[in-house]
Amino acid sequence: VPRYRLVVAYLGTGFAGWQRQPGRRTVQGELERALGRIAGAPVRVVGAGRTDAGVHAAGQVAHVDLPAAIPPGGLLRALAALLPDDLRVRRAAVARPDFHARCDAVGKVYVYRMRWRRPGLPWVGLRWAVVRPPAAWDALLAAAGHLEGRFDAASFTVPDHGRAATVRTVRRVEVRRLPWGARIEVEGDGFLRYQVRRMVGALLEVGWGRRPPEWLADLVAHPQPGARIATAPARGLTLEAVRYARAAVVDSDAQG
Amino acid sequence: VPRYRLVVAYLGTGFAGWQRQPGRRTVQGELERALGRIAGAPVRVVGAGRTDAGVHAAGQVAHVDLPAAIPPGGLLRALAALLPDDLRVRRAAVARPDFHARCDAVGKVYVYRMRWRRPGLPWVGLRWAVVRPPAAWDALLAAAGHLEGRFDAASFTVPDHGRAATVRTVRRVEVRRLPWGARIEVEGDGFLRYQVRRMVGALLEVGWGRRPPEWLADLVAHPQPGARIATAPARGLTLEAVRYARAAVVDSDAQG
């Protein structure tokens, strides 16, 4: 059975997250429904990461096995016809049989977008969270520096029954100020559940002057599972890209 | 019980239309859920028009009775907190007790947006349909002129069990060409189900050179229920405004 690698983009607003759930509209569910129609049989889609309800993706990666070989260009056109407007497969390629979208991923890039004013119309700024503007920019930038490096990120996730490995490497945290808001880009080898949104929530608490930058350095140096950190709204978060170490693709990519 | 008049905007992409349906995400359902939480009791919301699945609104109007009086500004803030990101109540006002959003409406304005190329990312052009560009613009514009006036619009709807009244007035059909697409604005006293999308579909068939403008004049002069006309995709249609003859509002509007 041929294995395919898909690059997937979605507006998270209308989805109850990536993961298939009975009776809910999810990205995995919609992809499996469309691919199942193309395959003529039930299929299972594996994503690089299970984004939460409301989180968007520009470059989520997934793999799927289809019962028969389909040229990637034809697969792409069939998916374009079957998928809803807020879910697009941007690329399809034949992958090595042992390619695994989640296990082979070596890096992820997320961008958190925030603006200071609520837009008047629902189709404006759908990927931007509305937050109170931080006044203490220097403190926020100093705190962002504390978040870079290899550390136990247990302070930034929710307790997860027995899952032990909470050490992650955050390669960079880039804060860019805009006239109407800000954009925070983070890259790392992987992120725990809620980690990016809680890192952003913690940076905002520093920016609002509620906490000093050292508070973040302490949360990094001395992990506090269940630490009281606000989780920034899902609306502002986009999974921009997933990185792989080796070329997982054997056939050439086809573009939509 | 005080009656409220609401101006509602939504991105139709993630909704199975206006009308409440068990187990489906609908605009009426989400509004009734949020207003029911505010009221502490089930409420019923009446909309000016039942937009179909995928159709958007910038200025849908609805009315609702609440068990106790709430200042419109407070109602607006509570709704902003409870409603999902793709559904906004833009204005709330106390209405006369006999105001009826559907029965009192005397006009509606719809805009149909189309572009010639599919956008690469799912959050771009969500309110724009992607269609083949029409080459015969002069014919399309001539055909648009035939659609203005008072006529039996039965050719442009689907058979509706025993509903007799299919005469409607289309006050204007304005076609605006853009570098990357087009925008068709229609205003009328009211529109039958699918009427705007079938009017647009018929205009496109003329623009593509498949039919002469006189074909449209004939569909208007001699109604043909069930006429073979393509229904333009829901994605391109937005209900822009609903018009009322008399001031239905007694308290001043509050803005979001």
C-alpha cells in the first residue's frame, strides 16, 4: 500500500481541533472522510501534531496509506473538490513506506498573533487573538529570552496521566511589534499540550507588569506542574511548519 | 417581556446555515444557546431570513424576547463573551413589542463575490467563490438589466410544496468588475430560496457564452419552475443588510 505525505492548512475557527471525535467537526475527521471517499474504504490519517480546538495550521503534516496508488496531482484535485472551504491540502507526495508524520518530526514552528482591538466583522482577524496591550515591552522581551533553550517545560503544560518526558528544546522565541498588535514566533523540537499558549500567556503577564521577567526564568529553572499561568486564546495560534530531518518524500511534490 | 432587535454578522463557512437543526452547528442554534444562558431560560430567535449553509452575513437582523430587561450595552458585552469567533452581534437595541424581524422586513441587500483563482490558504477569500472568468462581459451586463423589476421569480428557486407567492421585486443588480474577480450586488423586497445564487449562476452562463442575454429575459417573462440553472456556490454570498420601513427601535442602538 502506498503511503502519502500531505501538507495541510486549516482555519481552526470551525473545528473542534485536529483529533477525530464522534459527532464533532474535526480536521482529522474531515480528512478521513474525504480520503475514505477517494480510497473507497475507511482510512486513518496520522498528523504531526494534534492541534487543539480553534488553533489554525498553515503547514500541518500528515501521512495516510491508500489501498491503491494515485498520482499525487490527482489526489490533490480530488481532495480540493471534497474538502470544506476552511480545510485545504496544499501538497501531496508519495512518501517512503516507513515515513511517520508524528514520530519523524524533528521541529515545529508556531506563530502567535495578537491585536489590541476586536475587529467589527467576524471574517476579519480570525487568526488574531484580541488581548490588552502590554506596556512593559522591555520586560516582555527579556522574559522571552528566558524561554529559549533546553528545559523541563512541565510548568507550561497540563498534568498528563503518567507521561514523564516533559523536557523540550525551544530554539527561538521572536517577538515582533506591529502598529496594531504583535506576533510571537517560536520554534522547537516539539511542544507539550498548551505549551505555546501558556508561554505566550506568561509573556503577556510580564508585559502587563503583573510579574517580573525573573518569574519566567524561575518557571524554566524550577518546573512547577500546574503553575498558575493564563493560557492565551486558541484563536491567535497557527502551526506554521513541521520540520523533518531527512527527505521523507520519494515522488516529487505536487502543488495545489 | 422586552423584545430586542439584533444585527448579526457571521462567516458562514463553519455553519450548516441559519436555521436550528439537531446536532448541527447553526447560527440560530448558537445564538439561542448564548441568549439562553444570558436569560437563564430557553429563548427563540427569529431571523429576517434563513440563509443557507455556507452563506455569510454582515447585517442579518433578528429579534428575541428576553424574560427580563437587560441594557443593550450589557447584552452586547455578554454576547461577545459567549459567542464563537465566527459569529458576532454587532448591535443590540430594545425594539417595539410588535417588531418582527422577518415580517417587517421590506428589503434585503445581498452581495455575491467571485474571483478567478483559488487562494492557496484557507483563510484567504473565504467570502469569495472561485469561478471561471466570464469572457462576454457585455452580454452579462445586458442580462443583468433583464433581472431588474417586478416579476415572478419561480425560475430562480426550487419547487416549494404549495408556496404560491413567487412574485418579487428586484430593485437593482449592480455588477462591478475587479482585477481579480467581480462583485454583484442585488437589492430587492425579498428573495426566494436560492434566488440570488441562481440569478448569479444564470448571469455566469451568459458571461461564459453558453446562453444569450435573451434567455434570461425569457426566464423572467415566462417563469419556468425547475429551469436548468446552475446555483452559484454559497461561499460567495453575503447578506449585507435588511431594510425596514419604520423605525423599529425605541431604545438607542448600542455598538460593539
